[in-house]
Amino acid sequence: MADQQALQQKYASVGQVIADFAPEGAKFDGIFMEGDKLILKADVPSKVVLNRVWDATKKVDPNYADFEPRLTVTGGDDQPYEIKPGENLSKISEKFYGTPNKYETIAQHNNISNPDHIQAGQKINIPPLS
């Protein structure tokens, strides 16, 4: 029988991703064992955040045979986001995609002609990567 505490440690980084997106609306609904699998139930606010959680899961274990995230998307495909002081599109890209190199995708999706000219308080939408 699998050890719940050991599996929770193994997949702690996945839980951290969900916690990191709490300000955007992500929340835990429970974590428990079902047979030999650790089940993590959570609500995520968009397909963008859903993809980020799956990326984190596959980074821990590409097969994740001992883990089952049961994720409910509570919003749409895009993730609404308000730019915070000190942020740039590269930092936002890193947060939502795990790489700073997708800032142009965010800029194009939001009709931002110059990615260096954004302001704190500006509302944008983060699109899922195709």
C-alpha cells in the first residue's frame, strides 16, 4: 500500500502551483488516498492554470501512475489578470507558462503593440498555449 505522506511530499510542487494561483481563484478541495493513488481535488480558474498544474505534475513524474489530479475548471480558457507593480510580460509569462519566453503571445492576445509599455493595474487576459 502506498504511503500518503510520501506521495504528498513527492507531489508537493503540484500543490504549490495551486497555492500560487490562489489569488486568481485556485483552491484545494481535498487530498486523500484511493487505493494506491494520491487524489488531489482542486478548482482552477482557467484552462491556462489547468495546463500549468498538469505541467507541474508531469515534471514530478511523467507517468504519474501514483497520482490523480481531479481538477475542475471554474472559468474559461483565458485567465484574466491585473498587472502588479514591478511586473513585466516576461514575469507574467514565467508565472503562467513556466517560461519568460512567451511574453509575445500575451502581448499579441491583448493587442499590446509594445510589450515594454504596460502599467500596473492594467487588465489583460492570458491565453492558453495551443
